[in-house]
Amino acid sequence: MSEIPLGGILFLVVFIALFGTALIFLARAIGGQRDNNSSVKRDIYECGIPGQEKKESKISVKFYLTAILFILFDIEIIFMYPWAISFKDFIASGLGTPVLISMGIFIAIFVYGLWWEVKSKALEWD
Amino acid sequence: MTADAFLFWFLALVTIGGGSLVILMRNPIYSALALVFTMCGVSALFVTLGAYFVAGVQLIVYAGAVMVLFVMVLMLFDLKHEIEAFAKGQISGAIKILSGGLLAGIVGGAILASTKLSSPTDAAGAAVVDPSKALGYKLFTQHIFAFEALGVLLLVIAVGAVALARSKGGTHGQR
Amino acid sequence: MGRDIFEISINGVKLLLIFFMMVQAVPILVWLERRGSAFIQNRFGPNRVGPLGLLQLLADAVKFLTKEDFAPDKAVRKLFYAAPVFALIPAAIAYAAIPMSVPFTFPAFEFQGTTWGPYELKAQGYEIGVGIVFILGVASLAAYTILMAGWGSGSKFSLLGALRASAQVISYELAMGLSIVGIIMMYGTFNLTDMIQAQQGPFQFSAFGYTIASEWLPNWGIFYQPVAFVLFFSAAFAESNRLPFDLAEGEAELVAGFHTEYGGFKMLMFFIGEYGHMMIAAGLATTFFFGGYGIPWVSTQEMHQIIMGMGFSEVGAQGLNALVHFLSYNIKFAIFLWIFIHVRWTLPRFRYDQLMDLGWKTMLPWALANTVATALVIYFVSI
């Protein structure tokens, strides 16, 4: 009941990768080439204005913060999964109260982290 | 060769191949993407070991969160200097050889040491119980303190990350 | 994948069928989207090519194939071409794990002297024991498609679009993962088939020694976890970059976001991936909250008995049973896909900071509250 059929998954991955590659080759073969002398065609799209992209602008650090906070909260959510799956069994075997309390402490820490992060305006996108 | 053996060797090849691509590629973004590949390979190897929940968690957390962070952060930078410095450089070549030798030593030592470990005796017993439920049971009975300490650790990491991003005037950019 | 060559080949064909089903659903969905949006906007959609415009997507596919395929000068070619191929993989693998009908037991038969034993064909690509954990894990790999496409295009605007889109995707993965915890607690399993089996029959549960039953409500998950359904479905919109969360590809902001530089067939492959994620969300919503392939008020066993009572043989009854349940799944699935399309053409787009605030400050606390409330209810009802 708990097995993951790796053979099937790997077969599907390999097939889709080959299928996608074949599609791209097919598109390249059928598409042909036009107007190779135009260098504007191969430039990136900037709403029609050629070549005004400056290279030195910095990108906001909020992406980094979002990703790090996502990792942390994702790990906390992952820790809730074994609890969720065995909660009813714990209650049935009499250990319901300590498990509920310990998970309550964990969720309280989670909530505090979330509240602190919102209060400190770490993810304010302006 | 049985199907299980073939699967294991294929996955081992994929994982080690991905790992070696990580250190051999010049562009750091290719290295990060090769590391994603390696993580997926490790997740598949967890499946062959019977740790299904851990395999899923490896995909969700490692390949789906941590590596996304790595790739996103690498894209925030201009990496031309890193690529050049990695390609030339004799010091980097020396470091490559040194770390390769170190890794070979560790792996050899691990293989030699693991032949002394006993074979898993409770595998037959664990196969009856759902592994995910068994994990939940152990987590909440034996390792409850580590579980709570992990929550506190994650909170500390959150505070540290925000403080780090702010220390150079980070989160409100340049106006 | 199977014990002998017959089962392996059947399972392989089944996997390919599911993948091609996902690919072929895209023309149908795009046709539905274009006609449906036209209906909502009080105009005609495509109605020239074929009856009711049904062949429009075929014409579009041929047109895309004949377009020139090139990469911009500044593009990183390996990533540029790898991104659309990679877009197909997470969606197809996750969709193959969703059960679409009851398993069909094939009796043993004689062929060329050997007995090919009784087989059980499951109506899904493969059955995953840790179902939802695997699906969430694979769906979270979709962020790499966006990042590879954005970086591979070699354009700063594409990169910005990709970073914003991936930040949005990962923020809503949290809400999606957390909203499921209530359902997992209630059914006590990760396996999708077990969850569907637990949602059979009429609505009943036992509390404080009494059994509360209702004959006119099916035993579906939505009656137990309505908040989780709303959260999950809304987060699924953000996961597949659909309006009202499609700022990453919104035309007014960054042209087309991370897939600006893509044309022709590569663009189609991105959309196959996007519609694939839509299908996963619709499939998961029916599995968790609407009983999956089950028929309301009738359990799968009762349905089997009804069909047997109509005078079919055992194998025929099994086949018909599987077909009826497949139809039931498809009806619910189609309703959810229509909801996706309807919402797209009804609601305006969110601004990016509104979108991120919604994900972190509204959905995540509500999902937590739902989890805590469910835990307390389960605890007190059992005690």
C-alpha cells in the first residue's frame, strides 16, 4: 500500500523528456528560417524600443527573503504531516492530550514567527 | 540483472552524475540545476530504501524549496566574474583535485565501515506498519524535544534572515 | 510496474495514455476558454474553423509548427530550449497519480499455453502510497520551469517576471500545503484512493456517542472542511498562474513575463504545463472535497451490485462499474475546470503586493486556524 512505483515514474519522465525534445526538433525542422540578416529580430523584446536595457540595475533582496521564509514555513508544514496522519491513532491509543499540547506549542511558535515577520514588515512589497 | 538492481544502478548513476556535474560546470546556475537533479535522484534512492515519506519530503523541501532559493539568489547576481574565475585559476584546479581526493577517502572509509553494521533486523516488523504513521509515532514519543527545538530553531533562522537582509539597508531598495 | 510482460506493457500504455490525455485536453480546454470567454463577454468566439470552431486549435497548432524557431542572441540556449520541455514533466507526473476510477480486476485467461494471472488495473498512472506528499513535491518543481525560462531568455524583463512568478508560486505552495492538513487529519492517510473510499455513502459521522447522519448529503470532504476547500482552490489558482493571480504573465506589466521571448511551439508547451497544473488542481479538489470518482450517496460496492443486478457478467459489470465511476470523476473534473475558466474572465487581476499579502497574511493564518480548529474538534469529539 505504501510503495511508490519508481519504474513507472522514471519511464514517464524519460518519455516526456524525449517527447518534448522531439517536438522541439520537429518545430525547428518544419519552421525553417526567414530573414537572417535582421539583427533586430534576434534582439530581446523591449516594447519595440531597441537596445535600451541597462545592465547595472539591482534586483530587490525581497526575493531572497521570500524564498528563505518559504523554506522555513514549508519545513514547519512538513512537520505537521506526520502529526496529521497519526493524530487519530494517538487519540485512540490514549496519547491524544500530550500530542495535542506538544503540537500546540509548535504551532504557537509557528504563529509567533509569522506574526513577527508580518509585524517587522519583512515582506512588504511596494 | 533484476529490475530492482537495474533501478538502483540507474539511480545511483543519475545521482552521482548530477553531483559531479555540480562541481564540473562553470556556470553556477548550471551547477545549481544539476544539484536539483541530484536531489531528485536522492529522493528516488530513498524510495528504494523504503522511506517513502522522507522521499516526498526531500522533493518538497530540498528540491522544491532550498534549491529554488539557491537558483533564485544566483539569478540576482551578475555571474561573469565567477565563471571566468572558475574556468582559469590554478588554485581552483588544486582545490578540485584536493576535494576529489577527500571525497574518495570518505566514501572508501564509509564503505569499509558499513560492512561492519548489522543488517536491518526490524525491517520485517516495520513493513507491516505504515512507515509514515510509524514516523509520526516515533517523532511524538521519542523525539519530542528535538521536534520542539526545531520549531525554535526555525524561528531563529527567520529572525536572522530578516536581520541579515536588512543590515545593508536591503528591504527597501534604492529609492 | 508489473510482474510479467503483459502487465508491464499494459501499465506502460496506460501511462502514455494519461500523458497524451493531458496533452490533448489542452486544445479542448483552450477551445472551451475561448468560447466560454466569448460567451461571458457577449461576443462570438472562434466559429469559422470546423463546426462550432472546434478545429481552431488544430489550425493553431499547425500554425505554431510552421513558425520559425529561434532564440534571441543574448539567450542561454541550453536553458532556453530546456525550459519548455521541463514544463511538461511535473504536471504530467503529478497528474498520473490521481485516481480516476475504481480498479478493474481482469480475470485470469489462457493465452499460448500459459495462464496470465488475474490482474488489477488501476485507473491511474501509478498508485502512490504517500499520494499527496508526492504530488505536492512534484508540483513544487514547477518553479524551475519559470526560473529557467526567465534566465534563459537573457532579458532583464523576463528575469524579473520569472522571479516575481516564482515568488508567487512558492508563497501559495505554503497555503496549499497547509490547507490539506485538515483533510489528512480527518482521513488519517496520505493515499488518495483511501481518501476517496472514506467519502462514500451518505453523510454520517459519530460524535459523543451519537451518530449524526443525513440522508440528503453525500459524505464528501467539503461538508467537513469548507474553509480548507476555499483556501486550497484559491491557492491552486495562484499555483497555475491563472487570473486573478496571473500578474507574472499579465500583459500590461512585463509584456508576457517569463515567456516573452518564446514563440511558436515552445509557447504551446508552456501552456500545456499551465493547463496541466490546472487539471491537477481540479483533480485534487474533486479527490479531497467531492468524493473523487465516487457517485454521491452510492458507494462503489453498491454500484457494483446494482450493475450486477442488471444482468451483466462479472467482467462486464466490473468494466461498466469502472466506466460509470470514470464518468462521475470527469463530470466533477469538468465542473472545476469550467470554474477556473469562469473565474478568469470574471475577476480583475491582483496587484503584486496585494497578491503576496493575500498569500502570506491572509491565507496562511486562515489555513493555520483551520488546522487548529480541526485538531480540536477531532480531539474533543473522540474524547
